[in-house]
Amino acid sequence: MATAILDLDLNHIPSTIAVSEHYSKALILIRLNGQPIGQTTLPVVTGQISGLHLRDQLIEASGTRYWKQWLDDYLEWDSLRRTQKLPTATVAVCTRDRPEDLRRCLNALMQLPDDGQEFLVIDNCPSTDASWQLVQNYPRIRYIREERPGLNIARNRALQEAQHEVIAFTDDDAAPDPNWLRAILPNFNDPLVLCVTGLTMPLELETEAQEWFEQHCPFGKGFWRSSFDLTTQSPLAVGRIGAGANMAIRRSGLELVGKFDEALDAGTKTCSGGDHEMFARILTAGYRIIYDPAALSWHRHRRTWEELRCTFYGYGVGVYASFTRHLLAGELSVLQLALGWLWHDQLPALRKALLQQSGSIPLALVLAELQGCFIGPWAYISTRRKLLAAENHGD
């Protein structure tokens, strides 16, 4: 049975909530005065969730985060933040051959309040002109075609084309909340902040594959704002910081840490890892990254088991490709991290899957990730050599 996705504010709880009868449960995003403060899962009975005692249940599920937000609202902290002068922003969508996802993303972006931001679509090595034709329906959006394949190549093109200081990235299969950009920008008033990530919730949980992804690889990192630097976070283990599907970068800061590594992430043999490698470089350089759950976006997870298997494979490749980059840079401690992940995480997951223990990850997904890990070092080295050869040939 599928899971309904509901978005409820504690100040506006209906007496009853009706959903389609094909849902057996509902994942509820809990808000207070518009701010995300928690989530919970409740059963759906004959297409309804009872409103009786629902508010109390949601407050209890939110825990102390409810009282923190209540106090912030009472003291009007958020209004004080809004009086600060904010940097200007460019919103960039990197896409490749997913016009239907892109349409939903662009429709969501058009709901953002107009604070003078610009919008870019970086069409990365498309096989058709479908995305170009779609963007013609959105006069505020500037279309840019990037012929070289690779998500990090597209991100670097966005940094090159952007007219503003902050570049907020969203994936084409995501739909940012109307308050997304306004939640991101105040964090950049701290000059040491080079990157901001946000809360990413599932757009839908209609298939078993989507349920598994949200259970084992959620993009959401909780409902507390967090600041990361070298005193609180190892730059070699940055998974809890956030994801590239919902991140913003200070462009001038990249002059200090460098651009995105074009040998990493989707569109190359390394499949992923470009966002986390950038997080590591920012922290290593002594700067901060903020995770702010108020910067909310909704992500459409992969719908089929084959897509999910490819995702797990890609994550394995990307992690070990990133480890290889760190190793080539002389960071020998990454060997201990790689072995620790294999011994304490992946091998126990493999054992549980083989024994079919309760709560274990399906064996096909575990094996796909392990296969990707073994491929990762070769994928990075070969992709890097290809890029260097292309650069030399261009010279």
C-alpha cells in the first residue's frame, strides 16, 4: 500500500482529512506558522485520518522543536531576520532529458516571491529539444545549453552564467517550497558561510521502491538548524550536511576553494558525489555550511526497483570516487574511513540481507552498492584522465 504525503500546519488542522483509499498510511510534514518542525506517520482508515486529537499527536511528534518554534514566533525572531539586507540570488536548475519533472520544478519556482532573483535552466547534453521548448513558456527563465555531459559541469556553467552572488541549486525532479529561497538567503549574512542546504521531503511515496529509498536514504536531515565547520564535522564524512538537490553556494567563496570537480557526479562514470566533495572542500578551507530545515523542497524519488538499484550503485561509485580524490590529494586518513564504512556498515548490511533479517535492505540493493564501491576508484581516475586529455587537446 502506498503512503499519502500531507503538509499540515498546527494552526490549521481540519476536523477530518480525506485521502485516496489506496493509501494505508500518511507521512505528515508538521508546520507551525509555516515553519517545518517535524514529521510523523499515521494510519489511514477507509480513506480518512481522524482530526480528533490530531493536533496533540502532531505536537507530541514534534517534541521540543515545537516549543522552540513557538518561542521564536512569540519573540518575533523571524521578523528580525527579515529586516536584514539579503544578498541577491540566482536559482539554477540542472536538467537532462526529464521535461515532465522539469515542468513541475519550474511551476514550483514560479511560486517563489519575486525578490529580484534570476532563474537559469542548464540543459546538460540533451538528446532532444524538449526542455528548450518547455522553457519557452516561462519568460522569466534563461535557457542555457551545455554540451559537455556531467552534473558538476552543468553546475560550473551555472556559476559562470549567474549574475548574482548566491546560486541556489535545485534538481529538476524537485519542487521547492514557496519560502525556500527566502529561508536560504539570511544564512549568508555570516561571511564565513559558503554553502547552505535545506530540508528535502518526498514528493510522493507511491511505490515500494520509493518507500525503501525514503526509509534508507532520506534526503531530509532533521528539523533543527545546524552549523557545520571543522570543529563539529569531519570533512571526510559529510552525509548528514545535506544534498545537492537542495543547496546554495556563495560564488565569491568558490574563488577560495575552487569550482565543482567535473570528474564527479551524474553524467559521468562516477555517477554521484560531487556535492559531498564540495562540502568537504569548504569545511577543509575553514568555512561553514548551514543546514536550515526552513529551506524546504520536495523530491520525487525513483519509482521502480531498477531505478533504485541504479541509484544505490551510483551512490557506491560516487562515495569511493570521492574517497579516491581525497587519497590522490594526500589525505591518507580516507583509507581508514573507507575500510570502516565497509566493515561497520556495508558488510553487516550484506549479512542481514543474506539472512533476510527483519528490516534488512534487499540483497539486490546491497550488492549494487558494493559493486559501485569497487568501481569507484577506477571510475574517478578514468574520468579525470579523460577530462585532462580533453583540456590538453583543447589547448
